[in-house]
Amino acid sequence: MEKTFTIKGMHCTSCEVLLLDVISEITGVEKASAHYKQGTVSIQYTDASIPDAVKKAIEKEGYEVLS
Amino acid sequence: MNQVTFYLNGMTCESCEKLVRRAGEKSGVPILSVDSKNGCIVVDCVQEKIPVLKQALLEKGFSEKGTPPVLRGGLNGFLGFVRDVVASKKGAEYESKLFNYALGSGILFCMLAGVLFYLGVIPLLYVPFVFLAVSASVALAYSYAHAISYRENMSCMNGMMTGMTLGMIGGFLSGLLIGATNGMFIGSVAGIAVGIILGLGSGRLCGVMGAMEGLMGGFMSGMMGAMTSVMLLNDNLMAFLYFSFGISFCVLAFLSYMFYRESGDTQRAHQMAFGQFLFLGLYILAFLVAVMLYAPKGPLTVF
């Protein structure tokens, strides 16, 4: 399964690295990529509960998840 | 446990600070502070853990900087610094203490001078000059005391700047003052003496280079001060004295700001007590007033 989040508040490479770092800690995420210019984070995952967990983790770092 | 400070390349924003903190947590090193503005991080750990942390940081794209970054100081920073010193804010405690010492000894010196004027030891003609000598000695004592508090870790550039500034300002103010009251020759000699002693004393903190700058600064400005005074005898000398003393004090305040910015507040190992400060100021003041009163007068003076 795949999902792409639109995120507000990313402005540099460090933001990408930070989010990937946070997401990589969630078990069940197979692949993740982040693009600060587009403001998107894409994940490939196995379990249906993962997107919620990812969303929470992103919000915890102070970013706004738009969709 | 011991605190270690080092500097990183590539930190630009809050996210970077977060990344650095996470890298610290993961490698088991508590990070005490991160400042993305100057790339400085402070950690608390045993020596063996540092390579682990550095490796973890490198993986996130933060390499270590070999030397501390250049801190740029603008005028806003300077005004903020002056406010902090006057209000005794955190981080500027020692500067604030020295500022209060300077005020305190300035008042004491004025009282002492008042008594000497009352007793007739110093003729009333000298009132403005003694007043200027008091302010100069207090300001120079402040700068000198601030400079030598960094004597263990003065960098070469800072040391050279210190030697030159203190040598030049010390020599210039003394030369200007004595040049006005005693003429070109005595003014030059006294200016050079004060300039060289202050320049050498503060410049030597970083070694021979700083001492050399101090010597040259003191030598040149001592002469320059006396020369300026004698040249201005018929052209608003008194106004120029007040004006140039004011400018000089601003320069000394900026020197103080330079120490503060370049070396921070953690490294001031040698703090001066009020008694020492008082005597330092008194030496300069006594020398200036004694020369003014008892040294021979040249053909061209203000009197």
C-alpha cells in the first residue's frame, strides 16, 4: 500500500532527514521519501494502521499534515 | 562527566537542531545545548563516546568544524550588549560588575580630587583636566581589567586588537591631556609611557605579536595626542577634548563587546576584585595628575 501526505512547514533538507528519521522508527513502514520543495512525504507500508501513526509522528515534530 | 563544546557545519535551522538532538539521544550522549546560529553544540559525556556521536552526526550530514566560526557583531548587538551590562543581565555579569566598579571608583576619585582642590594641593585651574583624567583612568582600568580576565585563552587576533586599542586609546588620551597642560614634549613622553604600558600589558596576553602591537600603538598615539592638543590650542581645544574623550570611551565599550562576542562568558578565568580595580585606576590617575602638576611646562600650553 502507498500513501502520500501533504505537509506544511518543511523548508529544508534537514526537515526531510528529520521526518524520514522519525518515520523509519515506526515498524511496518517499508519505504519512505520526503520532498521539502513539494511539501510531500510518501510511504509504502503493510499495515492499515500505519498512516495514522505516521501522521501523529509528523505532527509531533511540529509540522502540519494537510492531507 | 565533562562538558565538551564543538562546532558543526551545515546547521541552519530548528530542524537541524532537532536532528542533532536526536543523533545525540541515539548515541547515548546528552546534548546540553544546540545553537544553529553559530553551529555550536555543547555535550556532556565521557571522552570515549565522542567519536560515536561525531559519527552519528556525520551520517545526518553534520561534519565537525575545525575552528570556531566567525561571530559577526553588528551595531544592534552592541546596543543590546550595553543594555545587558547596565541592567546586569545574565551572561554579562562580569562586565556589569566591572561597570559598577568603574562607576564606584569614578565617584571615589572625584571625591578625592574634590578634597585635594579644597586643600589647595591642586589649583582650581585644573578642574576640567582632573575630571577628564578621572574619567580616562576609570575607563582604561575597566578595559584593562576586562582584557586580562581572558589571559589564559586570548586568541592572536583578539590579543593584537586589544594591544592596539588599549595602547592607542591609553596613549592618545594621556597625550591629549598632558599635551594641553604641559606642552608637546612632556605630553608626548607621558602619552607614550601610558600607551606603551597599557598596550604591552594587555597585548602580551596573546604573545609577542600582541605585545608588538601594543608597543607601536602606544608609541604612535602618545605623540599623536600631544601633537593634536598643541595644534588645537587656538581652536576650541576644550571642546575637542570632551569630544575625543567621548569617542574614545565608545571605542573602549566596543572593545568590551568584542571580548564578550569572541570569547563568551564561560572563559573569564581571572576576575578582578574591587580593591584591585581601584588601585589600577588610581595608578593611572595619580600618574596623570602628578605629571600635570609637577612636570615642567613647555612654551605652548593651554594656560
